[in-house]
Amino acid sequence: MSVTTAGRRESTAATYSLPWFSQQISHYAVHIVVIGLTVIWMIPTVGLLVSSFRPFSAIASTGWWTAISPPYNFTLQNYSDMLSQSNLGTAIFNSFMVAVPATIIPVTIAAFAAYAFSWMNFPGRNWIFLALVGLLAVPLQLTFIPVTTFFVHAGWTTENLEATGIPGLPWLPLWLAHAGYGMPFSIYLLSNFFRALPSDLFESAEIDGAGTLTTFFRLVLPLSVPALASLVIFQFLWVWNDLLVALIYVGGAPEVAPLTVNLANLTNSLGQGYQLLTAAAFFSMIVPLVVFLSLQRYFVRGILAGSVKG
Amino acid sequence: MDFSILLTDIPTLLVVILGVPAALMGYIMLSEFVVRRLPDKNRPQVRPWLWVGPALFLVAAFLLFPMIGTIVQSFEDNKGSFVGLQNFGDQLGSYPGGSWIAIRNNLIFWLIFYTLFVLAFGLLLAVLFDRVPYESTVKSLIFMPMAISSVALGVIWKFMYWYQPSGEVQTGTLNALVSLLHHDPVAWLQDQWPGDLALLNNLALITAATWGITGFSMVILSAALKGIPGDLLEAARVDGAGEITIFRRVIFPLMMPTIVVVGTTLVIFALKAFDVVYVMTNGLYNSDVLALRMYNLLYLSRNNASASAVAVILLIAVIPVLIFNLRQFRAVEARR
């Protein structure tokens, strides 16, 4: 009796010890691979961050990795040089001046439209929506020449708009362009969300005598906060990080051009003065990283809603 | 730096932040006010158009009509007279001149490698991260480059690829590694290896762009992975399938629809590539892409006719994806 038990126990140990061992290895291997990949992924950013705090002589003569062991030789010189040289105050202000209205305008207008597409009937509704889905893929390059020509013919140049003295007007062409370009995606994202709201809600609201405006502001918008939040973050980051549209419409006007244009010019003009570039690049990341880190949840949710359809 | 500008201009910012929403609210309230004055039977006919009106106006003014304008202009010279296909002939007539380098880079290098790299890395990271308890932390770190601008990304990678001639101290991360392996330093962004095919420097640009966007595909693929029922994987394990078999035979096929959706988005990104190339090589050393070529024709050469033709070539390249998207959309609508 005791012999058979011992024998069984032995055989159990024999069958389980090898998989157990390999399981332990694969268990640790996963951690090593995951952490290793993440560290490799962060190297480019860390390298630039470290470089941005090193004096020019050190950047030019040794790699950034030599700086993370003693003797330490860090400085804020690059940041102060960069701030004094490159008109950064104007550029930061301009970035806000472009990004805030270029977020508010398309999100609001898209919300109106998405409400109509989801809960109102009008002829051609489905076809117009299909056209919007098609426009999602159209390259913006196709629009630049006619729109620029229009701005010039209409006299909407930066000088003319500044001459009017109306606050914000010099940025109006950029706001409208960003609003137009962001519209198909914004309507698509919000319509998907609005349509999923239960129709009982709208019926009972109508029975209670709520008008269209009340239903929209008191019912649809509050229920759609997650979708609106992710769209706001998307659009804001898109506009804040945009280079192409800004280059096309205000590339030659530093008094209204945003930070990305400033940074791209710095890349092309400074050549050897690249220690300033490290600081400038980090400076440009502060706002998007703060937005991203504080609102990451909504950002990810928006990405999922935008891509995994149905 | 003069921060006083921020102080003097803050009133402007406030006027705009308050004024723009006020104008939008004013519009919709005025619309409803007007609609309510209408006879009962006309309201449902008028109201929707007032709600979609501004959106349709913006789309028509900034996307639809300009698009038609560009297509028309691609058949005209810079003075506006019809020249048939001459602009396209200028771009496509002499291989490998004109737009051919940009077309090759977009349609072969970027389309294939960018899409493949991003999908492969996204899938790999999604599957690996699914197995560790600190998943959300590592995901955030991988995802972070999504938040920064491509200009900053270009600067970051310029430093990774920094090149000094052989014999000097290599301060670029990659060339320091290469030197460690007793190999001559590589001019990643200029080297047109193999021969003058320019695969190496294009891959260097594509790698930088991949690094920036992998978080996007990882997040979506990871969500799809978590949507696979645990019972299914459990059943496969009970049947004695190994982890690799489970991935190949169960996980991968179930994720295929999501991979296709992400893939089409990436194809569009690949065809529209601009910022990274503009900042890192400005299209030199045979690394040009269509979007950058169009920009340079427009702003350096002031050649609207050729720029329009390049834009239309870009549109033609996108059309298969556009049709696929529309079909996909209608299929989803039909299931609703």
C-alpha cells in the first residue's frame, strides 16, 4: 500500500517537474522580454532628454549614455538659450490660439451634425454619410492649392486679417481649415456614439414636451461625455502636433505660425547648433504629454471607437 | 525670450475662447428659434438641414470643392489652359525621373514595410503585454510617442541616427552600437544601400515612423485580443495545444478582422507620410515621398500644375483603400 502511494507520488513528480521548470523559465522570460522591449522603446526619448540637459561641448564629444554615470555635468543652458533665441513665446501662444478654437469649432459643429444624422430624417441622409466615410481617406494634399488660392483672392492673408485688429481673426483661415479637415472623422465618431443611445430616451423626452434643443443639450450631450472627451483630445492633439496644414497656410508668417513650424525651421536652419534643438523638441512635447497623461483613458477609448467599427 | 507677449495677448485668447463657443451656441439657438416660427408640417423638413448645415458647408468648402478643383487643375497648365495629360506626363514620363522615386518609396517601401512593421510590433506587444500584471504601465510607455508631434519625433530620431565619419567618436546611439560591434559607422539617413536603391535610409525613416505609431496598433489589437473568450483558449489548452499553436490557429484567425481594419488605416498613413521625411531628410538621397514632393513643387517651384498632378497621383493610390473602407462600412451597416 505504502509502496504504491510512494510510487505514484514519484511518478507525479516526474511528470510535473520538467513542465514546472520550463514554466518557470518561460514565466521569467516573458518579464525579461516585456521589460527589455519597453526599455529599448524608451531609449530614443531618454537619449534626447538627457542630451537636452548637457552642455554643448559634452554633446559634441561624447554620447548621451556617458552622462548618466558620474561625474555629472548637467546644465539648463540649452533651455535658456533656446528660449532667448527662437521667438518661442509667440510660437507657444500661437499654438494655443490655433489649437483651442480649431478643437471647439469642429467638435461642436460635428455634434450638431451627428445629432441630425442619428436622430433626424432628411432626404439623402445615408448617402451624405457614406460620402463622409469616403472622405475620411482622402489626402489633404488634394485641397491645398484651391484653398490657398481662395484665401489669397478673398484677401484673407495674415497681413490683411491682422490689419482689421479684430482679436483672433488672423487665425480664422487655419481654424476653418482644421475644422473642415477634422469634420468627417468627428461626425463619424460622434454618430456612432449618438446612434447607440436608446431610442426610448428620445421618445420619453418628446412625451415630456422637451424640444430639440433641450433634448440635445440636456440628454444627448451629457450622455456622450466619454465620446466628446476622446474627440476633443484627438482633435486638440492633432492640431497641436500638426505641421503640414500650418506650413501650407501660415508657414511664411511667424507672427501666427504655431510651435511645430518654429521647431521644423529650427531643424533646418540651425544645422550644427543642434543642442538647442534638443531643448526645443522637449519643450514642444510638454503640452501634448500633459494632455495625454491626464486623459489617457479617453484617448485610448477614442482610438478604439474610431477603428473597431460596429 | 519675451514672455510679456503672453500677458498682453491673454485677453485675445480669452475673447476667442469665450467668443467662438458663444457664436456656435448663438447659431443653433437662432436656428431653433426660426424653425419654431415655421408651420408644423415644415419643421421636420427644415430643421435637419440647419443642424447639418455648418458641417456640410465646411466639408464642401475645404474638402469636396477643393478636391474637384485640384483634379481639374491637374489637366491645366499654370496659366489655366487645358493641356490634357501633360502634367502627368511630366511626372511619369521618364523613369526614374519625375515622381517615380516618390511613388516607389510610398507604394513599395512605406506601404509594405511601415504597415508590416507596425502590425507585427503591435501584435507582438499586445500578446506579450497580455501576460504581465503591469500591462497598463508598459502600454502607456509604448503609447507615449503617439502624443508627440512628428517634428519632435524627427528630432529624437535624428539623434539616434547621428553619424560621424569613421575614426571619430560616435555620439549617435545606433552608431555607437555599430562601432561596438567593430563595424564602420553607418550614415543611416544618407546611405543608399544596396547600390543606389536607397532601401537603408528609407527603412531608417520608416523605423522612426513605426516607433511613433506602434502604440496605436498595439492598443486596438490588445482590445481585440481581450475580446477573445477565455473558454476558447482554455479548451485549446485542455486539448493539448501549445501556446504557439494556439496563437496561430485560434488567436490570429479571430483577430484577423481587426488586423485588416488597422492595416487599412496604416496604409492610408503610409501613403500620406510627410512630417518625418520633411524633418529628417527633406526628401534628399532618394527618400522623397508624394506628399513632400507635392509640397516642394507647390512652395519651392511654385508649380501648381505639377503639384496638382502629384496630388491626384496620391488620390489614385488611396482609392483602393477608400473603396475598401466604403464596402466595410456598408457591411457593418447591413448587420446593424
